[in-house]
Amino acid sequence: MDVLPPGSILQLMYLKERLSGLKPGKFIEIGAGAGHISHLLLSLGWHGRAYDLSTTTAETLRRRFADQIAGGSYDVVVGDWLMAPIEPCDLVISCMVMEHFDDEGQRSFICHGRNSLTADGTLIAIVPGSPAHWGIEDEIAGHYRRYSREAAVSVFGKEGMDVVHIAGLTYPVSNILFPLSNFIVKRSESRKLSLSMVDRTKQSGIRGVPMKTTFPKFLGLLLNEKVMYPLHIIQKAFGQSERAMVLYCETKRSRV
């Protein structure tokens, strides 16, 4: 099993708690990356489909979930989800995806998600928080923005989605590691600044940067849910912090 970055572990721990309140059904994940969220959903009894722009990422997902694909509980599609036909589902979920769209694309993303949901379906978006922490990683990954809580509530509300739960995640771990993270990314990935925004987006799903996105196996003794549980409690305690660098947004169709 891969050793995940501390921020990813904390996000998955929080997501797992939130998903426990939802009845498993059909999901669509946009920009599945290495498949950690898909794995969590499948382990909780969900079934669904992942979309990704990168053929390399899609091949990685197909290898990882070969058994689930063979069993019919999972599928991987290479392509732009916004161009795909509407398919009703109980959950639309994305992690570090919405910030890759310009304003028009962001509106289309939310609308397509809204139109794909069943009557009581949920759209979950995990996005970069704290605009004050804009940095080199946003630039090399092809981000257009980071979100404040007010901005997130506003963009969803304008497209007919109510934010029913919002929380800042990974504080203060990501904040403490932020200078080191910027140093590692600048050293390892600054060449990506010459790429188009689309190509930066395609390469952002699985990055393979030592001590940033990939870690030696022995660090799994520290980077695991059991050891990091106290930090999970701390991130929840500071869930209202405007300086939290990750924002969890859980939304449903407006009733008005």
C-alpha cells in the first residue's frame, strides 16, 4: 500500500466520516488521480465511474481496480466529464478539480453536477482554501483560484446548489509544511510552468514528487490514520479557520 502525504490522509479521514452519513449508491468521481477516493467509496459499498483527462491516470486506475471493473462495480472513462451525457447518480465528487476551471468552466461543472444528481443526491467538492496561501504549487498544477468560504458558498449558490456543510481541513499541518512544500515543488516541478493550463491539469493527478506526493515505505509507520488521529481531531477543531488550506464543500440542490 502506498504511503500517502499527511494532508491526503487527513482529507480522507474527514471524508470517510462524512460519507458514513450517506446511504451508499452510485457515484461519479471527476479527476480521480491515484484513486484514493474511489477506493474509499468502493470499500464503503458504493459503485460508480471515474472520469479523467489523462490516459496515463486512467490506465493506473484500471490496473488498481481491475477486480472491481471486472465485477461491474467500477468503470474508468478517459475524457471530459462536462461533455458526457447526464447520468443520474447519488453522489458527484471531486478533489482538487474545480480550481482548474476558468469561471465559465466552473459554472458548467457545478451545473452538470447538479443536473446529474438524484432528488436527494449530494455533490462534494474538496478545493484549495485560503487565497492567502497561493503558491508555486497552484501555478504548476494549473489552478485558477483558491477559495474562501464565502466564495465557495457564493459560486455554488449562483448555480442552484446549497452548501449544507463546509469545513476547513488539514490545519495546521499543511500550514506548517507550506514553506517546505513550496521549496520541493519549485525544485522538482517548476519546468511545468511552460506548459499550457490544460497540460498542467492533466499532469496534476499523479505527480510522483519524492517527499511531497510519494514517500518511503518506512514513513508509513508515522503516516497512517492511527498515528495521525490526534491531528484529525485538531483539524476538526479548527474547521472554521480561514487559514485552512483545504476546503470541504458538501452541497445539495436548492429547494427554492
